[in-house]
Amino acid sequence: MKERPSLGIAIILIALGSFFLLRELGVFGDRALDFEELWPGILILAGAAFLLQFFLGGTREPGFVFVGTAALLLGLFFFLFTLNVDLSSLIGELRGPIAWDDMEVLWPVFPMIGGIALVAMSILSRETEAFWVGVMAVVVGVVALAFTLGLADGTAELVKFWPLLLILLGGGMLLRQLFGHR
């Protein structure tokens, strides 16, 4: 039996072709959009393709949701850097448009993206273990981002209680094992 091409590949080809056609027709004006600025769009397209494959392609593999969500969010995050988006009015630690040097304060976004992708996957596949790991990753990312952006100054005493997060996670998993299978 001959296999059909993936729905995701078809979507990527249509999106890329549409973009390049619009570029050739001058829709973007005088601004020369080049690969250096637009490469995160490949991640966004790939993420969208994985999500469409899950929802419309008949392949209900939960991993498609994880990869699709993570790639889509990473692409959006990287666009902040390649398009030099200025968030300095919102985030005081940034000194003008976002540059790659700002990764030293924005790195906690990565565990947040992974956590959001795990939560999305677990909701659609009904796997509670992945859900709680995802929630913990988001919490770790948010707390770390608060520290790197200087929003958590004066809370250094609270940091010594971080093991409580592990205890709560382990306790929740233990309770689920003991009482969740009835």
C-alpha cells in the first residue's frame, strides 16, 4: 500500500510557498525580510504541522502535541530575538530591544515551554504524571524568571524551602498510586 504524504509536510509547503509568493509580489514593502530574521517561522510551521497532524490527520499520537506545542512556542520566543522586539517598558532588566545577550535573564522560558508542552500533551492524552511534571516545570520556570528579572529580590529566605516542591510532587504521586486506581 502506498503511503500518502504527511499532512504536516503539505501545510509547511503551502505556508512557505505563500510567504515566498507574497515576498516576490512586494507585499512586505521595501523591508527585506531575510532568513536571519525569519528562521523561527520554520519552528512555528513545524509545530503547527505537528498539531494539525494530531487534530486533523488521524494520528492521535500524544507526542505530536508535545513536539508541536514546544516547536510553536520556541519559534515565537526566538522571534522576539530575531525581530528585535522591544519589551523594555514591560521588563526593566532589558535595556532596549531583545538581543541574544538577554538570554542570560530569559533562559527560564525554556523549562516553561517544556512544561506547557507536557501539560498540553497530558490533557489530550489523559496522562496525569506528565501533567504534574509539566506543571512543576512551569513553576520552576516562572520562579527562575522572577529571580533573573529581579522581581524576587528580598525573597532569598524562601529559596531554602525549595525541597517542599519535591515533597508535594512526590506526595501527590504517592496519593494517586494509593487511591487513584479504584
